Amino acid sequence: MKLFLKIWRQNNNKSKGKIVKYQINDISPDMSFLEMLDVLNEKLIYEGNDPVSFDHDCREGICGSCSLFINGRPHGPERGITTCQLHMRKFKDGDTITIEPFRANSFPIIKDLVVDRSAFDRIQQSGGYISINTSGNTQDANTIPIKKEDADSAFDAATCIGCGACVATCKNASAMLFVSAKVSQFSNLPQGQVEANQRVLNMVNKMDEEGFGNCTNTGACEVECPKGISIKNIAKMNREFLKAKL
Ligand code: SF4
Ligand code: FES
């Protein structure tokens, strides 16, 4: 395949960025999107040019680091997958593909397509955990009976990989889908009840402090989330927040 790429290039978050055009040939339809970028970078390095910086790690849809806006959509045109799971067969020979970073004030650009998503880590650290006394008398989690529906909804929420697509696609750059998934994964389980009130208050406060916007129920986050996290989690988090406040 021959492709025309329009890629956002920016040295750091102080410098001005711009779209730079590249042409790339001999791309196999079986390559992943990131492998296509690897081919481009090999070419750029061979020609003595600066390769395009982009984030990646697992390349199998579980780490959440491959955050790219492809033709105006986070993780590209397919629903329910991450950028690393997107294959070039989804594009046509001769296509023009625009590739940009995930844009949000709370995700400052580090270089080119790499953004700093450590705000998510700080929200997680503010309450996304349970404290367990491991003194030797710890109860086996499997001995606590949990209703199947509760276990399923906790597990569904726990599949959030912290990629940030929900923020990047939201017109308000809201992190509510991410934070609500992290709150729900605990609030649906008995183990999460001990710190439930403090958790939701701390995580919501931290989310506001990090500068993420509010939710106006547009629903784009749910559509673009590669893990299908439901916006029902946002309603649940709002209920948990009110309960904790009262
Ligand atoms: S809720 Fe979905 S889109 Fe948002 S960070 Fe989690 S996995 Fe990514
Ligand atoms: S590289 Fe890990 S989810 Fe894409």
C-alpha cells in the first residue's frame, strides 16, 4: 500500500507544533498501525531525520499507552480496539491518514504524538486502591460471596486501561468515564466499602484539581472507549459522591 501521512510534529510543550506530510510505500495490509509508524521511523532515521515520537508498550491492547488520534478519532476508525490493535487493512491504498496526539490541557504534549498522562496516575493514587491488613490473618477474597451481577459489573469497570481516549474525545476534556470506572470497580465489591466515601471524594477532587472538565452527558467517551466502559459508571459515581458528601 502507498499512504500519505499528515503527522503532528512538536518538539515540546513550549514550542509550536505543525502538521508535517510524509509519503510511505510498501506497507503491508497485515501490519499494525504502530508497525506502519515503525516503518516510517526507520525511513526517517535512514535519511538522517528525526523519527516521530509515539507512545506504545504492550502492543496487545492492555497497557493503554498507544494514544493516537487517527483521522479525527481516538484509536482510529474501528470501535472497541486500541491503536496497536488497528491494522492497515482497514485503510485503502492511496489513503491520506491524519495522526495527532490526544489533546487536552491536562495531557500536555511531551513530544510529537506523546502526551503526559500522569494526571491519571495522580487521580489513581488519590484513592484507586484498597488497604488490606496482611498481618497473617487475611481472609481469602474468594471466601466472600458476591452476587454475579456485582462481580460482573466490577470486572467490566476494571477493564479500563487508562488510555485517555475518553478525555481526548470529550468536548469538555472530562475524565469522568475513567474516574467512574476506577470508583465502580471497588464500589461494586464488599472489599471496596471500607474506604468507599473517602475514595470517591478524593478521586473527584483530584480530577478537578488536575483541570479536567465536567460531564455534559454527550456520551462520546462511551462510543470511543476501546474497552466499552459504560457511562452508567458515571451515574454510579455521582450517586457515590452524593452519598459520601451527605
Ligand atoms: S474509560 Fe475507556 S477510554 Fe477512558 S481511559 Fe478507560 S479505557 Fe480509556
Ligand atoms: S501499546 Fe499497549 S494498549 Fe496499545
